[in-house]
Amino acid sequence: MASNVGKMARSIPEETRTRLFLYLRELRCLQKKGICTIPSQRLAEACHVKSSTVRKDLSYFGEFGVRGVGYEVDGLTNELRSILNLDQIVKVALVGVGNLGKALLGFPGLEDEGFKIVAAFDADERKIGQKIDRVTVEDASRMEERIEAQDIRVAIMAVPASEAPAVAQRLAEANVNAILSFAPCELNIPPDIKISCVDLASEMARLVCCV
Amino acid sequence: MASNVGKMARSIPEETRTRLFLYLRELRCLQKKGICTIPSQRLAEACHVKSSTVRKDLSYFGEFGVRGVGYEVDGLTNELRSILNLDQIVKVALVGVGNLGKALLGFPGLEDEGFKIVAAFDADERKIGQKIDRVTVEDASRMEERIEAQDIRVAIMAVPASEAPAVAQRLAEANVNAILSFAPCELNIPPDIKISCVDLASEMARLVCCV
């Protein structure tokens, strides 16, 4: 069932899918504030889109919302998570347990979204064997076999930029499907592996260039 | 001179400006690899745009590149940094010195791009007074006056999501112009303050939803 929904998600127009993530993010914020229902107009305003767009986007997937009341926050959240194939726990491997890696291990947002870091690797002998937030740091030299043995398909790389290409290569060999990287440079891995790059320096530059 | 260039940057079409950041990022990677020149065709391919687009984008700002040789990496990097008003050191305040904050204090990419964290604040008494990468952690209760005294206009918030709205409010009162936030929710601050939000959970969700 979930995999059918996942297949369906692939045919959603790109713009709609992008907006579904916006709606989901706003709904998560409403949940944190303890808000149970939201009129489509308010959801639209919070996401900076027209309310007719919200209704049209959601109409792809059936009937949501009650006229005059709006959407039920928990219900719509669950529906969107199912539509986007996010309703299962996704196992994640973390490579690099420096300050950034530690921050990610302790970051509640990931688990809230269904991502569970189940393995962490570092090359530093002083870190190997340490337990951080329920995860024991393992020897990076055994990364490929450990990732394959646990059938982990998603990895986060929190390693220095200079090490990123080699680590990405090894993750590709371990049959990882998707990588979140904090290194700004191209990684030259097979095109069937999805990469998302969080480039903090570029984010800062973009933010400040017009101040 | 630099401020004139900065003013000019505001009238660059949005799409061109977005691509200038792509070019700059690629050029930085070439610098790290020790590559000195790049043909426009290769720069275009690396950024996934047409080479005629690269040439057109750059032609807004004068003549760059040598026919048959291409662009000189260091020279074009400096020109783009000047065009985007990124050729000055920008002072940054960091709020929150947990693992993420520590990672940011030790992150060479920020300083490479001209951002210097000159002040760091935390509410935890055990952290106040600690020196981390040349910056001494200060008492968050004095944040506003310390930011104003040092004329800091850019801040990074590395605080838990629950604290983010109040911290953002205080940064607004300290006359900060731009905030990089790691909290996913809306911050309700005046619209003249630029905010860039690095939402790691959403990045992960987006990355994985079509795996």
C-alpha cells in the first residue's frame, strides 16, 4: 500500500510536490503550537500561495477539509506524509561524528520526520565505540559492509569537504540511494543516486548579498 | 566603490543572480582543486546551464574570459564576489553554542566566504566564558547591547525550535538585518529582515520522498 502511494508520488507535478512540502512544514508548525484545525485561506497565506492553489493541489489526492472549518491538522499531515511516501521509518547512516554529526544525532527534528540514524561512522579511533544518543560510533573502515548488512539506503555526510568525494564514492559502493551532504563541491557519483547539498556558506552569501 | 557594486547587484535579474551563485560555487570548487582556468563550456556544464547563458550572464558586468582559453578562475571569482557585494568581511553573531553552534564556529567554509563569527551567545552558565575557536561565549541576556555595540547586522540562530521565535524577536530589536535560522517554523519578525531557513528535516524528506 505504502509503495503504491510512493509510486503515485512520482507523477505529481514538480511545483505541486514542492508546495506539498511547504504545506507539510506549516502543518508541523501548527502541530507544535497545538492548533487542531486551519482554514484553507490561512494555510495558503502562511505558505504564500493562493487558497485556490492549495485546494487544487490537494484535490489531486481526494477530498480534504470541511467547508467553513478547514483542514484537520493531524489528519492532513498524515495524508500528506502518506502521499509523499514519508509514513515509514527511514534508516539513516551518519558519516562523520564531529560537532555537526553530534548535532545531527541529537536533533529531534529528524526523528519527528521519520528519519532514524541507526549507524554512525568515524575514522577517529578516539570516537569509535563512543555512544552518542543511543548510537555507537563505528569504525569508518567497515562502513560499506555495515551499511549493506543493515540495508540502509540513506546517508548523511558530515565530513570535511576534502574527504567528501571519497566518502560519497564509498557510499555509492554500499548501494546507498540518497545522500545529504554538507560539502559544497560536486561529488562525481552515479547519477541514479540522489544528492541534496546543504551549502551553508552559499546560504549565508545569498542571504547577505542584498543586505 | 564596493558599495556602488553592491547597489548595482540589486538590479540584477533574479535568475541571473541565482546563477552567479552557482558559478561562484563551482569556481570555489575549482580553486580548491588547484585549477586555474576553465572554458565557458565546462563552467556551463558543471552548473547545468547553456554556455550561451553563462556568457550572457557575465556580459552584464563587462568582458571576462579569453577566447579559446576561457575564464581565469581566481579573477572571475573576485569579480563575482565584488558584483555580489561579497568582497568585504561580514561580522556575524552566533546565538546558541550547542553542537551545531560549535560546528559553525569551527567551519572553515564560512570564513572562506567572508563571514566571521565575532560574537557567540548562550544562556547556559557553564558555556559562558568558554573560548571556542577564538570566540568567547557571552551571556545571552546581554545579546542585544553586545550586538549593537559591535554593529553586527547578521546573525545565525542555532537554538532549539521552541526558543527560535523569542530569539529572532530579540535579534530584530538589536537591529540585525539578516538571520540564518535552523528552526523550521515561521518567526514573525518584521518583513524588512531577511531570513534564510535551513530546514534539515525538510531537506531529508525532499531527498527521500522519491527514492
